[in-house]
Amino acid sequence: MRRILVALALSAFGLAQAATVSVYTSLASWEAAISGPAQLQDFSGYANDTPLAGVAVLPGLTLSSNIDGPLHVFGANKTASAFGTTRATGTAYFEGQYALPFLAAALDITSFESEPGNPSTAVDQGVLTFWFSDGTSQDILLSGNPGLPVPLVFAGVISDHAITRFRWTEAHEASGGNEETALDNFRVAMRASELPLPGSLPLALLALGVLPLARRRR
């Protein structure tokens, strides 16, 4: 009986821990939804060609890429960019690791093309994926536009579980490569509390109370 009660309590506790994620494609709506100000990195204080791979661009946020070209600050608008040749195998991507338990994160994406009907681009969309501390993930499909000035595409999330990392995979171009992309305006906000989430606290207490209950029944 005790084992059954423990299993039920832990199962219910695990279900309550599944991340609830809200996706935003507007900076204004994301800022309205967070509690307090966000920290911003727009690279305006960096010199062009500054290496960014493995660098903490914000407290708790480190960038990396598997693109052949170096990850660095680029251009008049100061973006995090990587340019290289088409990869022989696999898919090129940007990635960010969050070492602090932020509940809200956002970024702008630019310099990618995904325009159905345009022979120079692929029809598919780019994919921005966020992962959370419970092991779940959230995909956001994004389309860009070619030409100058290059528009920024905003994407942000707010979760009740800490965000652990993101990965941006650019849409494949018509040539089959996806070597050109840039990110900008990284934002983080709202650190997770060390206390259990309000909805999980009763289940945690239930789990702790299972053993005394089982002993009384015996």
C-alpha cells in the first residue's frame, strides 16, 4: 500500500511540473507580460569582429554555433553573426545556453531568407527551439524576408520552468545550405524562485505525508 501511495504521489507531482510556455512574436506583448525590467544585449558596446563563441553576452547566457564561419559581432547594426560555407553534413545552427534560471527570454533574428515562391530561397521556415528545466521544449516556426534593410523577426517565451537553452536553425536556402544568419537584441528576465511553484506545493506535501499515512493504515 505504501509503495502504491508513493508512486501515485510522485506521478502526480511529476505531471504538475510540466512546463507551461507562452510564445510571443511581439516585443511589446512580451514586455507587457514579464514582471519587472529585462536585461538587454544589443552589442552596441562591442567592436566589430569581436569573437562571441563561448562568451557570456549576458549574465548566464553563452553563445555557440556549429557554422563553419566564426561567431562574431558583425555589421553596422552590430549583430551576432556567423558566415561560412555549406556544411557537408548535418544542419547549421546557433545555440545559447542559460546558466541562470531565467523564466523569460527573447531575441531578434535577421539575415535569413524563407520566402515561398522565391527561387533563391527554400519554402521551409526557420525553427527556433527553447528547452526548459523539465526536459520539454517549444518550437517556434519563423519566416524571414530578403533584401535591405533586413527586418528583425522577434520571438520570445515565458515559462513557469527555467529556460536552459535555445537553438536557431535557419531555413535551408535553395542551394541546400543555411550558412548565413544573425541574431540580435538578446533579452532575459524573471529568475525562477528556489521555492516550489504554487501548484506543486500541495503535491509535494502529499508525497511527504504518504509514509505517515501508510504507517497509520498498517
